[in-house]
Amino acid sequence: MMTRHGLWALTALIIAGALASGTGVTAAPTETVFRVWMVGDARSLDPAVAADFPSGSSAFLMHLRLVASDATGKIHPMGARSWTVTGGGLVYTFDLDPRAKFHSGKPVTAADWKWTLDRVAQPETGSGAAQSLLGGIIGFGAVRGGATRSLAGVRVVNPTTLQIALDPDGRGGFLNRIGSYQLGVLNREEVEAGGRDWADKGVAGAGPFKLARWERNVKFVFAANKDYFLGAPKVDTLELVIAPSAVTRLNLYDAGQLDLTDVPLADFRRVSGDSQYGNQLKIFPRAQSLFLGLNGPVYEPFRDIRVRRAFAQAVDRERIARTVFLGFYAPAYGIAPPQIAGADKNLKVLPYNPDAAKKLLAESGWAGRMPPLEMAINPAAPDYQMVAEAVAAMWKETLGIDVRLQRQEFAAYRAALNRRNVFPSFMQGWTATLLDFSIYLDQLLDSRSGLNFANYKNADVDKLIDQANSARSESEREGFYRQAEQIAMNDAALVPVVFTRWAVLVKPYVRGFEGSPLSLGWTDLNGIEVRR
Amino acid sequence: MASRFAASLARYALYRIGLTLPLLLGAALLIFFAGRLAPGDPVAIRLGDHYDEKAALAIKKQLGLDQPIWAQFVRYITGAVRGDFGESFISPGRRISGIVRQTLPLSLRLTVLAVGSAAVLGLTLGIIGSISVRSAWDRALQVLVVVALSVPNFVVAALLVLVFALWLRTLPVAGISGWQSYVLPVVVLAIAPTAYITRISRTSMLQVMAEDYVRTARSKGLARPRIIFRHVLRNAALPIVTTVGLAFGYTLTGSFIVEVIFNIPGMARVGVEGILQRDYTVIQAVVLIYTSLFIFVNLVVDLSYALFNPRIRY
């Protein structure tokens, strides 16, 4: 039996041990490891169903796409080394790179691509992005409706040639869409042999990184695919450290347990003024716009275009960008951010004009008899709340309207937003998953879209979007989109407020990091070097 | 005599276990409907910004969410009885049993360490307070107890991280990577229960010390430690044991915050994420398991009374 003295001695020993052994963090390994933040655990490693940031990022790293786009949206070869477009712009023939191999060593063939695309289209796969990514391919409707399991428009010509035929009405932005991380090629054998939880095993990929370990809710450890045919990554190991709390992530960075992390908006001012970070703080644009939705079917006054315009003209976006976001965010002059190829930098959004706003409201006959107005706020990020508070104050100041801000939990907010008949007005953001106009125009402003949360309806806009989707050239397509966006802005369909930016901290020993404006997935991390 | 006692104890234990069954069924019912009645659904979360009616319907069908609510409840209960909570609604293909296996041991380890250290430290401080009543030590202890009970654990956590992880760099900021990473979360979880056990131990000890038999023991010339540990502590044990049992419940609920702050991949964090994402099957499993644990600890506490007080019979 241990004596009392013995117990004290043991306690002292334990404390001394704790103090002597330092942080408990393993010493710098000899292999190069790059440690990056991740906001949560991935829901699935099946790229087809990736709809959250962690799943999207993992898919981006592990899987090979037909084509890829850089941070400016420029398309370049990846799984396909080149492609030709025939049939009046409707038939794409991809010459596949014969060097491409799955992580298992099996060569990637046209049959694998066809199987992957068919699988994403099949409704039981549960891919929400299928419609927007593959909707333009001939035969998509038949697969979606369950009549067949094979996309008629996707044809294997030979093992290294894949042909995709498009519906004339849905050809727009095809290369951008087909390069999405959700369409990463999968090794059919591994998927079918892996059972229902095949994706959890991190198999079936052909991308630059392979999953080495997935410690649930702790981290992902990816090993560089040394045989990656486009050049092996320069780090041996990539760790995505899962830390849902932004404060914890910053602490981990400060303590040297992360090499790259995001800077929460609340800490931006402190971090940017703190000399210890020197030039570790990097800022780059993010293809995200924050906007207000004015929902006519739910709130009667918003059915009158004059009321919507009055509300739009009472928003001083320059002041919000300058004073609320201290110049970190830029005023938004359109719904599509400037990183979208062809986005109209000279778009004429309804300008801030309090006198015009008051006049419009008076003309509408609603002045002084507006029913109480509620604005729902997306609770996902603090900046939504900041915009909503500023806008509510401006509406009160200019139009004399009392707005009750309604902040609720994300799941409840999202379900109500999807129903589209709950919120009279809402504060929402939209981040590009592809640098393509369709993400904003087709999804948010087309009256036939399930994501048109404000129930905006204008036949001219729908028609222009159709024309854009059937345009024969990208420049022609962009022209249609720009016209559609201008009409929607004149109608105050949505009221854009600010375009956001990313702020990250990168350790000085990390080279080659370039930010991506996309919401899901990183810029290629193949070029990252860690020289401690 | 001993066998009769054992038999009555076993009978009582069986009776109490029998009582827990309707309790668990009621809890299961409540957990199921509370989850379903809350606005929001897992399909909307799963599809996120790619929400599409057709895809949503297909997923609902796969998850069985298109079936009547009573059919879903029956499926849940029949599964739960067999210990099968099905699959996560948010992470396709992920079995709940796997999640529990991965996360429960860690959460239990944290809880047991926190309750164990709180019990040892709280009892020690309580004894010190009771034998040095109204001294400077005792008064300082009283102040500390009030402070420890008043400061919320997320504030304590932030302060400890600042001092030990960022300034002194002696302990890790977050995560579980070695025994050092247990120190801060266990301390944060243990602070309030320690204070509570200290207070109850001190009060209970003081009450017993005023009893006649203690005076008799003292007048017989028994050594002080013998009086304290033999006579006083044993008779003061009942409220202390009860408090330790309650501390277990407090620590279980506290872990919902502490696991998030310290980025610990335990079951409470999975539960929090499950709630935020409306992952019904995860919520049902986590809450039911924690409810069962709490009921079990209370049962153990009840049964332990007889060990401390032979007059208690079941």
C-alpha cells in the first residue's frame, strides 16, 4: 500500500514530467508535413455527394477531374490532355491522358469516366449537384427519371477517348461544370467491392493525394501520390486538422500546431495590426456575395417593384463596406462576384439614394402603412448578422421601417429558406463552387430554380438565361448573362451588399500557397513547399 | 446474515433496473419526437447549396424519412433494443455503432478522470476545511469554492488555454495527442464538481463531528486521524457519495461544451454536431446512451448507501 509521502512524491513527479516534456506536440518530423485548418469533419468522402467544405476539400485533393480551372477561372487539362469541340459546339471529344492511374495502380480509362458520370446522374446516388453539373448532357432527364441508368450523351469511343454530347439548350459553361470536384473519376471496382461505406475507406481516387488516415473529428492525413502523372506534390504529407472553433484554430496556429489557418472576421483587426504576424497575413478575394432577399409572395409590399427599389436604394453599401467591414470587404455592384469570368464590372446596380427611396415608397402608397417586417439572418457566419444590422438601421433611418431581425439556428434557417414561403426578407450569402455565371444567375434568379429563395420572376430574365445556356460561344453567353443580371438588379430582385474576401495566416516557411476564390476545395496544393 | 443482505440487495437492484426500463422508453420517446419536431431536416443539411427537390426525395426515401412517423419510431425502438441505432443520416454509410465505439471511450475517460479527481480533491479539501474550521485556510477555501462555482467553464477554459498553452506553452491548445492533452479539459470539467464536493464534504463532516459518539471517541483519547477517517468520514459519506453521483451527471453535460472548446473527438461533440445537423440517428443514440449512463450511476450510488451505512436495508 502506498504511503502518504509516496503519493505526494508521485504527484510531484507527474507535474514535473508535464512541465518538462513541453507541449506534448510531437517534434518536427523529418518528412515534410503541411498542416491546414479544416472547419469540421467530412460528411462523406464520396465526391458525388460532397456539399460541405470538408467533404469538398477532401474530394478536391483525392480525385482526378477531366479538366481543372485555376484561381482566375481559366480551364486547363487534367484527366484529359486535350479536347475538341464539334457538332456546332455540342460534341466534346476528350483525349484522355493515358498516364493517369488510380491510387491502386489501375489505369484510368474512358469507361471509368463514363461509369462515374452515370453514377452521379443516377438519383439513388443522392447528388444534389447532378442537375447543375450534368443537366446539359443528352439523356440526363432519362437517367434522373429512372428510365435508364446510362447517360446517352456520354460515349466511350476507345479507352482513351470519351465523347460527351450536349443538349442545345443546356450547353452553357460545360467545361467549367465538368471540371467540378464532384465529378472526380472513381475506380468502379473499388467502389463496388467496398460496400456501403466504401467512401469512408478513402479508396477509388486518382488525384494528387491519397488518404492515409482519417481520425474522425481529429484530422485527415493525406500522403502525396508519388506516382501522380502530373507531378507529385512537393510535401510528403498533408494534414487537415479539424477544428470547428475559429478561436481554437487561431490558437493552434499561434502554438505552432497549424501552418495555415483562416482569420475570423472578429480577429482580423487585431491580427492585421499585430507585428508578430508580419507578412504572414494574406488576403485574397473570395467569390462570395452577401445580399438581401425581398420575398414578394410572403410580404405583400415587396410585390410592388417600387417598394423593392425603395428598399434597395436605402442601402448604402459603400458605407457598410467602409465602416462595418473596415474596407476588408468591397461594396457589391452585382450579384455575380468579379471573379466570375465575364462578370460585368460596370454593372449599374440601383445606387444609394435616400431621397429617391422615400419618393418611391410614397408613390407606391405603402408609406406609413407597411406591415411589420422580419428579416431572417443566415447564422452560418458573423458577417451576415453585421450586414443585417446595418441594413435594418438604414431602412429605419431612410424609410422609417422597423425591421425585426430574426436569427435562428442554421438547420431551421436552411429548411425554411428552402421552402421559400417563410421569410418575408432574408440576409444570405452565395459562394461560387465553380467560377461560372450559372451559379448565381441560373440558381438564384431563374424563376424555375428551386434555389430562387426570393421568388423573383421575370420572363425576360428566364429567357436570357435560356439563351445563355444555348449560346454558341462563351462571349455570347456572358453577354446574355450580363443583360439578365442588369434587368434583375433594376428590378431589385435581390439587393447585393458586399463581396467578401478571405484572410489567412501562413507560416513564413511555407512557399507556394495561392488562395482560391472558390468556396469548396482549395487551390492545388501540389506546389506547396515546406522549408522549416 | 451476509447472504440475506446480498439477496435483498440483489432484489432491490433488480427492482430498480426494472424501473429504469419504462424510464428509458419514455426518454427514447421524448428524444425521438423532440428531434423530429425541431424545425429543419437532415436532407436539407446534406444537400446544402445544392438543394434539389428530386435529390431530396431520393435521399428521404433511402433514409426512410418518407415513411409515417410511427413506423420510423418503431424501427428506431426495435433497433435500439438490439443496440443497433442504424446509420447516420448526414454521413451516408456510417454506422452509429461505429461512431459510439470510436467516441464513447474517450468521453468516458474524460468524465471518469474529472469525477475521480474532483472526488479525491473535493474530499481532501472538505476534510481540511472541517478540521480547521473558521481558520484562514478554511475561509480561503470557502472563497475559492464560491469562485469555482460561479465562473462558467468556458471562461475557465479560455483562461487556462491562454496561460498554459499560449504563454507557458507547457500544455497543448486542443485535441487529444498524449496524456498532457487530458490535463486542461479534465481540470475544466473537474473545477465545479470539486468545489461542490468540497462544500458538501465540509458541511457533512462538521455535522457528524458535533455528534455525541465523536465526543466520546475524543474523550476516550483516540488519535485525531483515527476519529476523522474511522468514525466521522464513514458517517458523513452518504451526502458526499450522492454528490459524487450528481457530479457525474454535471460532468457529462459539461463535456458538451468542453469537448467543443478543446476540440476533443468525443461523443458529446458528435452529439452537438448531430443536433446542429439534425442527424436524428446520432442524436437519438448519444442522448439515450448518456441518459442510460446517468441512470446507471444513480443506481450504483443508491446501492452503495448500504455499504456506508449498515442500517440501510433494501
